[in-house]
Amino acid sequence: MTVKKQLTIAVSGLNNIDSPGPGIPVIRALKESTIFDVRIIGLSYEALEPGLYMHNLVDKSYQVPFPSAGTDALIERISYIHQCENIAVIIPNFDAELSNFMKLEPRLLAEFGIKMFLPTQDQFDERHKSNLFEFGLKHGIKVPYSKMIFSTAEIPALLNEFSFPIVVKGKFYEAYVAYNIEQIHSYFNKLTSKWGLPIIIQQYVFGSEVNVTALGDGNGNAIGAVPMRKLYITDKGKAWAGISLDDDKLVQIANKLIASSKWRGGMELEFIKNAENEYYLLEINPRFPAWVYLAKGCGQNHPEALVRMALGETITPFKHYEVGKMFIRYSYDLVVDLKEFEQISTMGELS
């Protein structure tokens, strides 16, 4: 009988709501690891993140400062949590928090021995929505034409470069399809108030949406890649059901991108496959997607593999995955004691 290695891992992204964070799926995959016996420390930003109260998955939770508070506030809080919990690995799961963690990665390792496995700042920056068109040209991947705008005064001139429908994207999250100038104005204001500037304007591509959850080792090797087609999409564009695909071409594109960019860590690639079977890259999310548990169900435990690489292990890439595996999300009412909400709200900790 193999003895599992005991490990304390801190995970963010506990907002398992209609636009779910990746935290809970990552934790589920880690809890089912064949190598590690994990104790999970939840890192939360809001007192109503459902993962805080999922005590079968999250052993203890701590609130952390919002990313806008900067790196000094974050490392002070992580230092305190580490003193209490002896964290071995941190897995951040929100785009907006990654910059702070990337900046702190060397310091967290040197001062506390806390390991992470994140993209480099250059990788993070060049895959940004505002730079994605240039990224595609650099790495030989088709990307719909796009540009940044910073003011509604720039909207009328867009018709010289784009034709309707047009995709209007927020800086970090959310995207809407506009069919006229008035809708562009409306979405611009909505996204700006929520995520700030710039707003990304992208040419709409007709076709079916397919995604890939993938993992790179930082040396150009793809450790794993599982493609998925959305079967049910919410009004926020999130997959509520999906199925793993037998699509060698899509896997090859993911492997090519990881080899060319030397991507380090987890990622999600979002594509549109048009009627001519051409793939257009829409987004690169620089962390695991909220559906990453499907990869575990298909035989590739990406969160477990990421932890192994964070610990310095050299691992063999996954060669296969099961096709035709589906995931279906569901809503579940957690009934919790008000005292728990008060505890995380006032003390910033929840056992």
C-alpha cells in the first residue's frame, strides 16, 4: 500500500456560483490525488464565497486582502497564515490576483519555503486580451482581429475596421456580443464600471466554441491537454455542461502554443471552430478553468501534476484522456450557521 505524502495547500477562487471560480474543482482534484494527502487552506476575498462553508473540501479558510491592496498587504497576510498552517504550496485561481502572486513568488519561496508554479510576468502580459492578436501572429495561431479602446468617443470609428456582430470584452472578465452601436456603448459602460479600462473590441467569428485545459512545464513541454465542447452555456457565457472531445488537431494547437511560449503552469484556451474546421483563439486564461475537474475525470489530474512540478518533480506528460466524458454543473443549497459567517467576517478566519 502506497503511503501518501501529507501536504498543506492554499487555494483561492472559492466563489462556486453561477460564474464559478476554479478553486473548488481544483480542490476536488487534489482531494482525489493518488500521491498526496492534502489539507486545504481556502483563501477568500468575500465572506459569502460558498467554498468557505464546504468543510468536506476546505479544512480552514482565511480572508486575504483584495489584489488592489498590493503585494505588501498580501505577503503580510500570507506570512501570518503560513505561521498558523505551514503552507507548502499556493495555487492562485483568479486572473486579477496573479500579478501580485507572480511578483511575490521568489520572495515566498526564499522567506517561507512556499512554492508556486505560475506563468512568468512576460507570459502573463503577452497573452492578455489586449495583446492577443499580436500573440497569435508571434506564435502562428489564428486570432480574430481585435483592438483596445479607452473612450466611447472611439466607438463610431470602429465601423471602419469591424462589421457586426462585434464582441465587447472586459479587461479581466466578461464578454458581450453587440449588434449595433448602442449596444457597444452600453457594454462599454457596463464593463468599464466593473473592470476598468481598456475595453477590448474583437471581430465575431461564427462557429462552435471549444476549450482546452492544459498544463505546461515552463520548458516548452505540454504536460497535459484535454479539449472540451460546451453543451450548455449560461447567459454569462460559462459552460454549465460540456463533453471531452476526440480532437487531435486541437490538442496539437495547444501543444504548439505551449512549446512556442514555454508556458509555465495551468491555462485555459478558448477557441471558435468555424464551418471550415479552422480554429480561432479567443482567449488565454492564465490559470485552470472552472471545469478543470473534467480533466481529472478523463484521466489527467492537472492540479496534482501542477503541485508535483511546484515541488520540483520532473513528471512524464499525460499521453491519453478519455473521450466522451461529460460534466454537468448543479446548484446546491448550503445551510450554514450564522456564527460561521460572523466568524469569517469579523475574524478573517474560519475553521
